Amino acid sequence: MPKALSTFAIAEILQVDPGSVANWIDRGLLKAYRTPGGHRRVNVDDLLAFLREHRMPVPPQLQDGPVRVLVVDDEPQVTKLVARAIRSAHPEYEVVEAHDGFQAGTMVATLKPDCVLVDLRMPGINGYEVCRMIKSRPDTQHAEVIAMTAYPSSDGEQKVIDYGARACLNKPLDIHTLVEHVETALSDK
């Protein structure tokens, strides 16, 4: 994939009219520059930022590598169960596990996962803080966060949603529902 794309290449990738791409650029929604010949070019990173900001799906040809899912829970049997269910439904996903909030923060910073499933109650750095950290950093805020809790409460659910999570699932987990949430989160990206 080239580092910069023409308006026509973007239109083909996104399956939109080239005039729409030109409009986005003219309105300042999509960052672009002009070549010495006067042609518009858009850096791939700027196009990705535009797609995420406008909640448009990122076409596969613009994705750098495998879809990455991080599962965070202080109970290893839970992370293994969830990771196995996701891998079973989507063997093409890269699924990694963390067992505390500190380890999750390190893995989020290095792996830049597309989706993070995080338990709310963990010793040390809890799931609320993990979610807040992910959504507060420009390089990780694109990640979709799905919270999990064995202690459901409307206050707790609202708090994690306010921090940027898209959903809060109750334990014991319905694995089928969990996988559907992950699929929806990733298809919305």
C-alpha cells in the first residue's frame, strides 16, 4: 500500500464517488496536500484517522495486519475461555491475554489492539482505569472497549460507558453474545 493516495484511489477503496472524496477535502474533513502538478493526495494515516473519526469501516486493504483483540481479566481461566471462543469464531484474529491492568496498559501501548475486553474489578489498576487510559490517548483511542463484570450495577455500567466503553457484559458470560459484541465492535470500525 502506498503512503499517499489519490482521490480516485480513495473513492475506489471506499466505494464512494470521487466527488465525495473531493468534497471531504474541500470542507476540511479529510487532510490532503497537492502535488506540484496540482493533484490531491491523502496520507494513509490521515485517511485512517478520518474513517475512525467518522465511524466508517476501515477496508481490509488499509489495515496494517491482523485484527488484534486483547482480553484482560485477573482470572486466567476467564481470559483463556474468552480468548478460545474468539479464536474459534475468528481464527484470523490475533488474540492476546493480560491478567492485570498494568500488563494491559503495556500491551495496549505496544500492540495497539482493535478491541479490548476488560474485567472491571481487578487488583491494582482496575478496568475503569484501563478503559479511561485507552480512550484518553490519541494512539489507542480507536480501540473498541467491551467491559465485563461479575458485579453488575447501573452506576458501574454508566461509569465505564462514560469512560468510552461500548458495552458492559455481565458474568457469567454468554460466550455467543460476547463474540457477537466483538464482531459488531470490529465491523463498526
